[in-house]
Amino acid sequence: MKTDVTSPREQAADGQEISSGEAAGTLWTEAAIQAASALFDPLDAEELVLEERLTPRALGTLYGVGVGPGDPELITLKACRLLRECPVIAYPATKKGGKSYAYEIIELHVDPQDKIMLGLVFPMTKDPELLAGGWTRTVELCWRELKQGRDVAFVTEGDPNLFSTFIHLSRLMQELHPGVPVVSVPGISSVLGAAAALEQPLADGNQRVGIIPATDDREALREALLHHDTVVFLKVAKVLDLVLDVLDELGLSGRASVVTKVTSPYETVWRDARDLRGKEVEYLSLMVVSK
């Protein structure tokens, strides 16, 4: 059977976390299932379902391994063990086949000569059909290894269950290949890394913390700031000036700091976010606002 799935070396991805809403998630999941059926003829699909029913223990396990915010030492012992034991390491790859941020984090712990290094593409589009097709091809690349009984460790910066590509990968794998065991391994979030870098507690006692994806929704930004004692705006780069405007309106402009690629060798800290007005910062930047 021939499909249009490319080899791992030909894959491309940006390696960034994705945080789509429930409606969008349902839309691409349904479309992805339809796309999957197009990859297999009816007989092949029946054989795959039968294989998963008869030999579930022969299937490999898909692990979502959180590898922390950037410092390779901020990885749990369990994550290190799985990186050593799993024969397949799946990771986001850049469009030109380069290394992703998550890949750089694990280089200290993995010898690529001893592993099957599986580069994956994560489509960054709102088109349901393109999104579904890209995600389906990604899942099928993992499935090729899993059905051979090989465990796959998918590495993701931060934690696999907080605004991570693993959420979508896991969900679609369970839809298309329900016999595959899926396990997530917690990791240290960039939110916690930023608190350490700033030497600034996120919450104490009854204080409330909001972890909010930064968008161009001005009212949503205001509501988050009004209803929390501390707010962490994730991926703030594209709307930085807008967030600063809202902070000015609420009298909070002097209470915000920005951290880029926290705990990594590339970490940069701006304790006063006002210094960044009109400037560009890295995609992996977050803002901490503490009242």
C-alpha cells in the first residue's frame, strides 16, 4: 500500500505549542478522521482494526514527555529514563529539517545514533482540511513505529498537558488507533521557570493565578487582569504593545515583566515590560503581571 506520508527526514514543524479552542479541536479531529480513511483502502483499515484488537500488548506505548522550559537539567528522572529506554524519539522539526527547541533540550540526554529520531510536522493553519491532513500524517508516522512494538517518546517543552502539541497528538492517536497505550510524563512549565528567573512567587495563601494565552482580544486581557492576583500571558510577543496599553489603562504597567526562553542559554529577562514597547521579542516569550 502506498500513501503520501513522507519520511521523517522530510518532515517539517515549528515545534511550538498549540492552544486551539474546543470548537476548533472538534472540527479538525473530525476532519482528521476522514483524512485518515483516505490513506487506507477499506481492506487495510479492517486489517488495522483487527490487528489492534488481537495484539494490543504487541503495540508500543506513546509517551508524551515533558522536558522542561529550556535547561536540560530541569528534566525529571522518569523523563531521563524514558529517553534512554524508548527506541524512538519523536520531536518537532523545523521546515528545513533542523532541530526544534525541544530537541535542543534533550541533546544532553540522547545519542541520536542509538535511536530512531522521528521528525514530525505540526501544521500551523486554521484551514480544517489542511490541518486534518497534516495531523493525520503525523499520527501515522508514529503509528508505523508503534505497530512494530516500539515505544515512542514524544518530547515537548514544558508540560505535555499544558498548551502542548502532545494534547492533539494524543487525542487523534486515540481516535484513529484506540489500542495504543498513551502515557504523559509531567514536566516543568515555563510558567514556573519564569517565577524562578524573576525570583517572584506566583501565588500565596488565597491568591489567584491565571495562565492566559495572549491574544488581540482587549476585553479578555482586561478580564484576566481584573480577576487574578497574578497573570501569566503566554506567547505575548505578537500582542505585546496591546497588552502594555491595557496595563496602562488599569494602572498596572509597572507590575509586568517579560522573560524569553526561560532557563535556557538564550534566556533574556526584562523586569520592566515597558522597556519593550515598540520592540520585537522571541516567540517563546511570556509576561508575568503581579499585583
